[in-house]
Amino acid sequence: MDFSLTEEQEAIRDNVAALCAKFDDEYWHDRDRTGEFPNDFHRAMADAGWLGITMPEEYGGANLGVTEAAIMMHEVAKSSGGMSAASAIHINIFGPHPIVVFGTDEQKQRWLPPLIKGDVKTSFGVTEPNSGLNTSALQTKAVKQGNHYIANGQKMWTTTAQQADKIMLLARTTPIEECKKPTDGLSLFYTDLNRDYCDVRLIEKMGRKCVDSNEVFINDLPIPEEDLVGEEGKGFHYLLHSLNPERVLIGAEAAGIGMNALARATQYAKDREVFGRPIGQNQSIQHPLAESWMELEAAMLMAMKGAYLYDSGQECGTFANAAKYMGGEAGFKACQQAVLTHGGVGYAKEFTVERLMREVMICRIAPISPQLILCFIAEKALGLPKSY
């Protein structure tokens, strides 16, 4: 058992960290204030080839695994950008995976190179206001008419839809009452986010202002049949191929933003003197920071195991979900402790830790709640009765 990184993986870590370092606290403070999408950061990552890290070489990607993607996204979140930086590119890493696995050669050639080059941005249209995590109950429909489909419905929390040219859309093509299982009859499309038929409305939220979240109202959106990914009715099963990698990446990102906050808190504890001594000399300051370090390292190890299992073709669901849970909890705890370590100034935007605490909340909430992960682990890892 070898826990060390390969030379290639170390190079990924170091090169990503160096690129992210060019976008400092001031840059991200400005984006947090104005809400402007970090286009130049996105462009820099695309030009360096990072947006295609897991995509096939023949389409311009690096053909590396989720392990390498986790290392990359850990470094991105660990930088000044935190979850704003990670979320600006996150969907490129996991979102197109169903295309890679189930798309035709023509679709891959048409869709993947523009994504990898950063010339096209995409969004992920799955979550709905009335279905939440119960994906089989979604109500967006796509009805076949000749050589195209007509889609109607509403999506929620669609990230980067203000910027996106495309949408990965999950819609019901067969009524649920006609299906053997509720998860049947859902189809996956990758198509234009055409504003003539889609009303994209910004959701104001507590953090990550520069990476937009949206409601998308879809009204008679025409979807060419060549934009259907794989077979009709199997979209939910295709989507599962991107869910476990996403959970691994969220876990790695959460651990990264936690390390970001921990480093700031540790430095402040060294520099800040009260009663003639640095506050970091006090065990009440030391111990919570030491706990966070251990928890963050453990969360990253769990993410790396989940990534290893996925890349080696083994069952990874329990470890991917555990990585997301552990990363989200440890990352939040570290960010909260960073604010508390700074005391009053931790509440000030100047010291960044308040932004990190706002941003890390997304890692606990999405794309699956910690409570549902606990239910899943209880059932799948411990063999307890299903509770939902």
C-alpha cells in the first residue's frame, strides 16, 4: 500500500497551485463583491489544459483519472479562490462524463473539444424544486415530435446558467406510470440553452456570488434527436456514472477549502499576541486547529480511496459518499474555527475567512445532504434496513 503521489501527480498539484496563486485574495474579494464571473481564471485553466483532465486524448483531453482530478480540485479549493474557483470549473470535470461513456463518436467530436478548450460553458439541469433528491419524481418532460423533442419544465440550482451555452438536461420521456421502475423513462440530453425558450433567473445566495445559481424555466424548448445521449429512457442510469466522481471531487474540494482556512488561522495564531504571548501558544487555540488538520487529512484520504476505486473499476459508492460527507463536515468545522481563531476580525471581509465559511456550506448541502449520506452508509456499508 503506497500513499505517496506519483511524479505526474505531484506535477499536477504543483502546477495547479502555481496557476491559482496568480489569482490572489484581492481578485476573489472583488468577484465576491461584484458577482462577476471569473472569466479570466476559467480561461487560464482552459489554456493550461486542466478543463479536460479526465477527457479522452483524441478530443484534446489528458485522459487521466478521477484521482488526478481530485488532486487538481483540492489545490484549486485550497487557493485564494476557495469554492468560487472550484465551482467555476467543477462541472467540466464530472458533468460531461456521460458523454464520454455513452455518447457516439460524432457527439464526442462535436461536444468535447469546445468544452476542453473553454470556448463553451455548460450547466447541469437535474434538480427540480418539487423533487429534490428524489430524481425519479422530476416533472420536466421531453416529448418526441418527428426528429426532435419538445421539453417543458423547471430546473433549480442550475449552476453557471447565466454563462452557459449548453445544458445537460434530464427529462422524462416516458410517463412514470408506464415504467417498470421509477428511474426508468428518464432521458439525458446535451443541448443548447436557448434563451428564446429558457428563462434563466438568478438566485441570490449566501456565498459563491461570482458563480451563479439559477432557476431555469423551460417552455417548448426544441431539442434535436441527435442531442440525446445514449438510449432514450436510460438517462438516470447514465447520470449515475457522473455522481460518484462528483462526490469524490466535492470531498476533495471541501478538504481543500478547509486547508485554506486552517492555514490562515494558523498564521494568525502565530502572529497575534495577547497578554504578551502569541495566541497560538494557548491550548484552547491549538487543539481545535490540530483536530481540524487531522480531520481534513482523513477526509482527503477517503476521497483518494474513492477515486482509486472508481479509476480501477471497483464499486466506489460508499467511499465516494463518505468522502463527500467527511470533507463537508471537516471543511465546515475548519472554516468556522478559522473565523473564531481570528476573533472579531474574522467577521471582516478583509481577512477572507468569513468568505470561506460562507462558501464551504455548499459542500455540506449539495449535491446530496449529509443526512441522506448517513442513510446510504447505514444501508450499504452496515446492512441496515433502507430508511427512505
